[in-house]
Amino acid sequence: MLPELKRLIEQMGKDRGIDKQIITEALEAAMLTAARKKLGQHVDIEAHYNDEAGEIEVFQFKTVVDKVLDRETQIAKEEAKSTLDEDAESGDSLGMKIETSSFGRIAVQMAKQIIIQRVKDAERDNIYDEYKDRKGELVNGFVQRFEGGSIIVNLGRAEGVLPPVEQIHRETYKRGERIRSYIVDVKKNAKGSQILLSRTHPSFLKALFEVEVPEISEGLIDIVSVVREPGKRGKISVKAKDKDIDPVGACVGMRGSRVQSVVQELRGEKIDIIPYTEDAAKYVSSALSPAKVNRVFIDDENRTMTVIVPDDQLSLAIGKNGQNVRLAVKLTGWKIDMKSETMAAAKDEEGHKVLEEITGIEPAMAENIFGKGIKSIAMLAVAEPEMLSSIPGVGEAMAKQWIEDAGKILDKEANSKRS
């Protein structure tokens, strides 16, 4: 059928990592399709790969009869005895080899399409099997092309997809550029295996530290929690199993070499490394780094802390648009109410009255928010939209607007303290 077919099958299997049997089965199916296109659907035919001859052999089977009624499916006994088998008897089924060169151009084209599809299916299965257990791994690749905002990454034998939502804002790449990412998921669908990549996932930051810090990969240091606002700031809390090991120092590295490698990979994202401790007040205070904390008041029942910082540290503790304190809340799991020394010394106003400074928060709504444990503008600025939108009458858009407005009020207060 094809010159040097045996060599081609072996080469295809080697190049694409596909079992030889899968390729030969695809060729057999393709030749059957071509044969049926030529001879009709009702004929009895079989196709087999002859390894010694290096060809696909197609046989048409006919039943031996005394009187032929259908020449496509039957053969006269006398003819069978003289041309096929001298011992043929009525009722026997005899196979006759068919020249595949007679199938015609259209049939051969159809056969080629079947081969291509079968090989693609096999490649898809191979890729899925290779990557299905690699979720949670770092992978290196090269930017191959761009599709609708997604970056298609060449991982070697497979392609990964980095969707817009998994890309760090303002990062740009060119074709052929090296890119490192994190395997979030591996899916199999009708179009093939899809390897979903991310550079924004918190575990991407965790995986980078696992690579850069041997003590983590060796199990001497545990990463307790990781939070990020991708491209802006990330916080990671760590603890050592051995009290003689400094977990923060190990992650920072000599002259900051280890953490700087992570920062460079994330193109300048600021990273705070926090020592984990069971002492909640110390943990929260460390999580507000780089700000310094004076005092902490704990409300265990509502899992809330009121944190008092020097007046000149309030802006730093809160961060731009509440970013620093918001990350500290996510890292520790505690609600944090930030106050400067001046604010703490001033006479406390009734909590829900303060909330009414936000446009759209009426007294009744302020009471509802206050009941959720949000007792100040600072706490509102770092609240989760999902928690606020759980209040009857509050949609997600409204919740996000309140959080944004609260952040602006805090920024204004912090700026006024500095001036």
C-alpha cells in the first residue's frame, strides 16, 4: 500500500510516543473504510497488517454456493475449487485478497483522515495520562502563540493554556519567550487534553519557594498559608519543625538571594515572609508587616482583633486601598480592626453610626453589617464581598462599592495624619 510502511509505522510510534498496535489498528480501520467505499457496505471484508510483508492486506469473503444469486457475496463451488481452494465445499467462506490500489483517490483520502484522527486520539490519551497526576507542579515552557487573550505554552510534547484570568496583570510575553507556570488542572474533552496553567494561583508562589528553599522540599520547614494579590503583593507564613532552624531566614536566603529569585520570577511582586506562631496576637502583628504594631485587643467570640499602630504607621499597616491589611486578614483568618493611637484615644463612636458614612448604608443596614462583626470603616475596607452580599438586600456589586469607598476614606484619613 505504502512504500516502506513498516519503517513509517515504527518511526511514527517513536516520534509521537504511540504504541505500534494503535497505529496498525488505525491503518486497518482506514483500509476497511476505503474498501467499503469501493465495494459497498454489504460485502464481508477484513483488513490485517502483515508485519513481514510490511503492508495492510484486505480480504473479501464470499460464501461457496452451488448457484450464485449475488456475485458480491457468493462464489460458485466450481470456481472456488479451481481458483481458491480445491477442497472447497458449499457453505464454506473463502477470502480473496483485494488490490488496495484499486480503491480510488477519494477512498484513500478518507482513509488518511481516519488515520490522522486515530493518531490524534492516541496522542490526546497519552498526554492526559502523562499530565493527569502532575497537577500542582511547576512547569517550564515557551510561548508558542496567542489565542483570544490566552497564552498557548509549548511544554515539549504537549501544550498548556494560560487563560487571561490566570495571567498576572500587566505581564507581557513574546513568542518564543520562556515562561514558568503552575499546573492547575488537566482535563480531557472532545478537542483533546487541556492542561490549564496559572501564574496567579497562590500555590504558584508556594511552589516557587519549594524550589528555591531546600529546607521546604526536605520537609524541615512547612508553608502554613499563602495569599496573594498577583503582581502586587504576596504573604507567606512558615514554621520550622526544628527550633534551631530560622524559617524566615531560610526563605530569605543569604543576602536575600532566595526570596529575590522568587520576586524576579514574579516580575517585582513584593513578598512578605511571616513566622507562624500559635500566639494569634503575635501572628497577626507579624502578618501586618512591614508595619509595626503597638497593641492588640482580641475578641475570640467574633474572631476579631483591634490592632493599634503608631500614627505614622497607619497608612503602611493598611496599605494602598487596604491591600496590606486585607492580605493579613486572609493569611491569618482573623478580622482586623485597624486604629492609630490617636484614633484609639478618641472617644469611640457607636459602630454602626460610623458605617453610615458610606453612601447607601442606612441605619438599618448599618445594624445588619455591625451584626456581622464589621464594626468600623477599617474592617469594612478589608471585608470579603461574599460575606457582605450574604446580607439580605446587598448585591455583590454594592458590596464591592462599599469596600472601595471604605478604602478611600481610610486613605484620606491616613493622608491627613501625615500632612
